[in-house]
Amino acid sequence: AAFSAGFAPEEMESYELGLKGEFMDRRLRLNVAIFRSEFTDEQKSVALPSGGWKTENVGSSTYEGLEFDAAFAATENLLITASYATLDHQYDLWIDPTSGADVTALRRLVTPKGDYTISANYRFPDFGLPGALAANIDYSHRSRTGTPLNLTVPDVEIMSVTPAFSLLNARLTLSEIPFGNSDHGRFSIALWGKNLTDETYNIGVF
């Protein structure tokens, strides 16, 4: 019976201010955006007293964030790219659908406060190889994030928040290698490694 009751649609008003541009003789490209999103009648999965979960309209919340990415052609053969994103959140209202109590102060959402990546792509000069040799190295950081927290639950962050982690990856590729009798036949070979620092990390908490 609880499931058949359904729930109302949630609504969102979103505002964004951004910039897209190319500079330094088009060697530098920038994209920047700041935004604010306001949710009303927000839908959340809530625990039922009898067990299980149900989607309910619990209240409202506000998200504010910034996104940035850039690409810089340092030389004819070297391209450097970078990106950054951060997100802030607060619950403006959360009404417990079972008791009708205002539990806004007891709910919190952990959002990424500073995710970033940086990578370098280098195309080597012609060494007389049968193809084009290129290398890529990238480093990324993911800050901690989680599902909505009920702060009345002991140690809830340990159970519901994925810790921050960083990854270093690299790839060496020999491409455009002629193959077969056709002028259009090409293939590539690559040597690559992920998580070269051998970091142990969680991708989810359940």
C-alpha cells in the first residue's frame, strides 16, 4: 500500500554563468562555469518503519558549484589539459514523511569539494619507426563523496562515505602502422598502466 501511494514530481530551478574562449593564437582554450540549482519537492529514498525503502518528497535543497577545463598547446607536439570541479550542497528542508518532524539539521550530503585532473599528451618526432609514437600521462583526484547521511546513526560516515583517492595512469602508443596491401590498412599497439602508484582505494561504500 505504501508503494501504491506514489510521489509528486520534484522541481528544479537552475542558474548558470559561464565563459568559453580561445586565447594565445588559439593555443589556449578555456571553459568555466558557475551554477546554482534549487530543488523543491525533492525526491529521496527513505526507510519504512516496517522495513524496506520508498521514494518520498521530503523537502528542498540547494546545490552550488564550479566547473573548469582548459587545454594548452605548449608546443606543436605537446598538449596539456586540466579540469577542476567542486560542488557544495545544503538541505533547506527535510520533513520526515513518517513522523512529520523537521529533521533538516540531521541530514547531510557529502559532495565532491575538489575533483581535478591533469594530463600531458606528447607526440614524439619521427624516429624512423613504422608509425607515429605518442605518450600520455594523467593524474586525477577524486574527493570524498557519499549518499544522504542520517546523522542520528552512529558512525554513519564510515558506512556511507567513499574516501578520497588519486590515480596516476600512463600510455605509450605506436599508431598508424601500415597493414596489408591496402593504402588504408592501419593498426596501433600500446603499452599502458593504470594506478601506477598502486594505491588501494574504494569506489563505493555499501
